[in-house]
Amino acid sequence: MANINIKALIVNNLQIIHLRTFSSELNIFNALKTEKKMEKSYCPIDTFVNVVKGKRKATIILHLFQGNKRYNELAKLLTDISERMLTKQLKELEEDGLIDRKAYPEVPPRVEYSLTDLGREIHPVLKGMYKGGILFEKSIENS
């Protein structure tokens, strides 16, 4: 019979299990990290809607079309969402290439948001959606 070191075998197997678990967790983390990236859909309309849907994303873009805004300015304009949600929406818009975020190395920290070329390019579509929303609201009020 071969002399087997059972302790070493158990430790090695636990290390392999730990590495497999870590690898799985890393794969899940990477999938979650890249999940929010802009993706092409079956229909270009769906692609557009999937990018701009979210708590007040379209409104953020419309406000930034008027000029660069600091975080606190946006927070004052969008009083119906929490700061956490605003931060999340800004990060997603930045990841999708619709807005730029510029952080200044100052104390206290200053962050300014602006539209990218792509963000400016979709403004007419969002403006049309805004007008369509007004039409629907009038229809709701009249019924």
C-alpha cells in the first residue's frame, strides 16, 4: 500500500474547492460589472429605450443639454429621487457614453457632468418624447 498523507490531501482538496468557489464568484462579479453596458437589441427602438429608461435618465439628459451641471444642481432639479438613485443613474449614463463626469482635485470635491456628443445627438428624440408625454397627459386629464 502506498503511504498517503491524508492531511495534505484534505488541505489540497479544500484549496481546490476554495479556488473553484473564488473563480465562480469572480465570474459572477465580472458578469454583474459588465451587465449595465449598452447592448444592441433586436430593434433599434428597443435599444434606445433600454439605454434611456431608468429613474429620470431622460430628464437628466434634458437638464444637461442646457449646460454643465454639478451634482448638487442636479439633485435640486430632481427632488423626487434619492441621492443614491441619482448617483446610480449618472454612473449608468456615463458607462453608456451619454454623459461625461469631470472630478476636480479640490477640497471639498467638485464634480461636474456634461453631455457627450452622443448625449447631445439624442436630445431631439427626447424632446419629441417630452412633447408626446404632454399630449398623453392632456388626454388623461380630458378623460
